[in-house]
Amino acid sequence: MDKIVNIKTVGEYNEHWGVENRHPLVNVFEGSQITRPIPNCRKNFDLYVIFLKDVKCADYLKYGRKEYDYQENTLVFVSPGQVFGYPADGSTYQAKGWCLYFSPELLRGTQLGRHIKDYTFFSYDVCEALHLSLQERETIIDCLKKIDDEINNGMDKHSNMIIASAIELFLNYCTRFYDRQFITRKKANKDILARFEELLDGYFASDKPQSYGTPSVAYCAEQLHLSANYFGDLIKKETGKSAQEYVQQKIMDTAKDMLANLEKSVSEIAYALGYQYPQYFSRAFKKVVGCTPNEYRMAE
């Protein structure tokens, strides 16, 4: 059986690594500081954890149900409640790269605490990790060193606020670098958009709307083998619309084509598109198109 170890506190994760408890709510270290092999195990975190693997190696890790082979200069983000690690089979590994981890308690009352959910990459799948250029890697390591320096300075009434601000700066750089990654993967993103269109076309050409309703963003992301947050961010970057807005527009474009067939009533079209009640369809259509389905038919 694949045993999962629950890591609830920074202190427990320090014990796992065999490092000093310098601060009860946060820690950062570079892999060379870990001098002993670490037993493999899968971990369920109550912490935010960020790994920077800055050398290519053969460390295969399971993240949720997926396996991932780290590439050089890769950042992976884990949020509270996520499972990460390799099954406990008696094997060990040598820590490499950097690791930053902190408790949600560190963020309480801070600006970062109020906006931590805006950093959607904490919910990306591990295969959607951030791959850094050498210059970006230097910037990230500089941020990690500043956090490390502040932890070493000892605790006073300003410590938590300053450390949280330093982590926020680190995450803002990650946001910038993810934006760069979306841009440099334009071709791959265009391919995903084309597959997204094909997925929606196929959905409405089938009987799925009557069985499952209108397609959700989560459903589309799953069919495209992407996390919902990564998929949503990709669609926003490529089209300027949220994934939900894009799906809604596709539904209404399909509805326009169907309204051209006067043999079908508005109610029949609503059910064919996956709406449980025709009035919900009419309301959504007017919101997007600017008129009711019947008014659209008359204008046509």
C-alpha cells in the first residue's frame, strides 16, 4: 500500500530533511546543505512548498497521480492539501537544488495572505512546471537567498512581514517568468486552442449536452490533459477571454447556427445545448448576444 506521510508544520518538514528549526513558519535551503540520503515517501502537505531543481537528474516523482521527471532549472509549486513525492519503497535520494516552504500562518494579516490565491500556478499540474532560463534562475536564487538571510537575522516584530514580502516578490517574478513561458510556447498553445475548438465541436455534435449539460471548464481541461488553472491562464493569455467566457461564446455561436433552423423551437435548442431550463438559455443568450433567441430569429 502506498503510505502517505502528513506534513503539517514547518518543523515536521525540517525533521524530514534533517535541518535546523530556524523559524516556526518558514524555511529555505540549498540541497548541498543536506548531507544524508533522504528516504522516499509521498507527502500530503499543510504547507506551501516550492522546489527548484537546478540540475538535470533521474529523480522521478509522483505529483498527485502523475509521474514527472525533473528537467534542469525547473520550478514546481505545491499548495496545502496536495500530495507530492515518490512512493516509500525503501529507496533514498540526495537533495539537489533549492526548497522553500512556509505555513499559511506566516501570511496571516499580510498582503500576500490576501492575494495568495491569485498565484494560480500553485494549482498547476507538475507537468506544467516553470522552466527557467539561466538569467531567470539567477533572479530566483537571489530571491531565495534574501529570504534565507532574513530567516538568519532572527525573529522580531517585523520578521514575518518582511519574509512574506520577500516571498511575494519571489512569486511576482514567477508570474513574470510564466508569462514569458506562455509567450515562448505560442505554437503549442495554438495547438491546444485548436484541440479545444475540436473538443467543443465534438461535444455539441454528440448527445453529451443532454446527458451532462453545458461543458464546464474543468471538463475541457481534463479532456485536454491540463489542470483547470493552467488551462484557464493559457486561454486568457491567448484570447483575452477567460476560459468560461470562451466556452460561453462557443455555446452562443452554436446556438446561432441552430436558430437558423426554424423547425426547432427555442426550447428544443436549449435542451440540445445542455440547458436544463429554456429560460436559463434565453437569459445567457441575451447577456452574450444582446437580444433574446426569438429576437435574434426575427432579425435574421
